[in-house]
Amino acid sequence: MIGYVLVMILMGFVASYASICLKRATDNRIRPIEILQSGWLWAGGFLYVGASLLNIFLLKHLPYSVVVPLGALTYVWTMFLSHWLLHERITKSKVLGITVILIGVVLLALSSAS
Amino acid sequence: MDVKEREKKTPEAAAEKENAKKGGNSQLWIGVLLMVVCAACLCAGQLIWKMYDGLLPMILGFIVYVGGAGAMLYAYHFGSVSLLQPLNSISYIFSTILGAVVLKESVTPLKVVAVVVILVGVYILAAGGKKEE
């Protein structure tokens, strides 16, 4: 069980770090050629695939209604990682919005479980 | 230049500060719109995979899926990732609606409440971001 918890934490972290990389890829680039040449794009894409594989692994072993809300915890990871690495601000509306979304996702998971 | 130092000087951190001074991120709505497109593409891609078997639907679903990822990539150009990434949760709303309409899945009151709650969260993020970013 503790193994699954670790995989879940890892999945959230990897998915979140993937979006940080993708954000860096488009930071000050807008032309497709430039974005494709950015190492951040490939790093982000690679991590994204990795996170998806972890997600599939978890879905095989744990109930859907547990994995999906935990997947949404990625948003929380992103809030902290982007603050730390990209100096994005943690605002009240971000905290509130993400909290409300998480509640909604948990409700949705509960509704498909029942 | 070492990584830490470069991170401190990311152009978008400076842009965010600049935006805050001007009293809002006027381009944020483009990012929000692109995230909606992204969520729609992700759901459409998955629906194609679920509904049809064979090579062609698989490829078509993949193209739609990659298109969605591209929309997300471009969305990040127009706003902070901590605001835009959670908007991906719109895909939960789309898949619930598509599930009900196309796959005739049952719509329970709890599902409706869940969708509305997610929508409220998305609205708080987008509306708040416009003011604060």
C-alpha cells in the first residue's frame, strides 16, 4: 500500500514538473519551429508520457474513484513548483479555485463509484 | 549562467510583474480559451478511441489528442502555468457531458453537482487571474 502511495506522489510530481518544462518551452517562444527546437519541450513531453504511464499503472491496481481525484492533486503540486521554479504568485483565487475544483473532482469520482 | 540564476530572471516572471502594474493580464483569456480547446480535444480523442475500433480511428484519435496537447502548450504562452493547468479539469466536465449524450451514461444528481462545482472552481481561477496576474 505504501508503495502505491509513493507512486501516486511521484505521478503528481512528474506530471507537474512536465508542465513546468512545457511552460518554459513556450515562455518567450511563439513560432512552432522555435518551440520544437527547445529542449524543454522534449523534456516536458517525455515526463508527460512518464506520468501517463504511472497513471495507467495506478488505474490497473487501484479503484478509479481513488486515482482520478489524486491525479487532480497535480494542480497543487504545480502551484508550489511554479512558485518555487518560475516565481509565479500563489494568489487567493488560485488557492480557492483549485480547492473548489478538487472538491468537484472528488464528488465526480464518488458519483461514478456509486 | 547557472540554472538557479536563470530561473530568477525568467522573462515571464518579469512580464507578470509588469502585468500586475498595469492592473491585469489582458492576454489571459487567450490562454483560457486554448485550455478549453485542449480539454475538448482530449475528451474527443478518448471518445473516438472508445467508440470505434481499428487503425484509422486510432490514428484520428491520436491526431486530435496531439492537437489538444499543442493547444495546451500555446496556452502556457499567455499566462501562468499554476492558473492554466488546473483549467484542464474542464475535461472532466466535457467527458461527463459526452458520456451522457453520446454513450447514454446515467446522469445522477451527484454528477450534476460535481460538474457545477468544478465549473465554479474554473470560474474563480479565470476571473481571479484576470484581476491579480
